[in-house]
Amino acid sequence: MWNDLLLPLVIMGGSDSKTLMVGVPLISGQYDVSVPLVSAGLIVALLPVLISYLVCQRQLVCGALAGSGT
């Protein structure tokens, strides 16, 4: 659930630890948004998903094609 912010905020409450998708918007300040800093945070959040997709790409494609009946 990449866009889920409410559940982690409710469960973790006021603790110092936060999930990655809750922490990325907190990088920007109250009146100033540092676009390079937020972009770097989003790239760091994207890297594990991209690496796992590249590693398992062949298995994902074979599994999708196996269910198609061709």
C-alpha cells in the first residue's frame, strides 16, 4: 500500500520511528520545499522495489503468462 498514510500514522502515533512513505513528506519544511531533497528521498524509497523487480522479472513474466492459457 504505497499511498497509505493514515494507518501508519495511527498505529505508530507519536513515536520517533516512521515508515518510509510517512517520512518522505516530512523532509520538506513548513514554508519551503527542497525539491532535490524530496526527490532523493523518493528515489531511496523506490530503489528496493526496483531492485526486487529486476531480480524477479523473469519469474513474474513467466507467472503472468502461465495464467493466460497460452
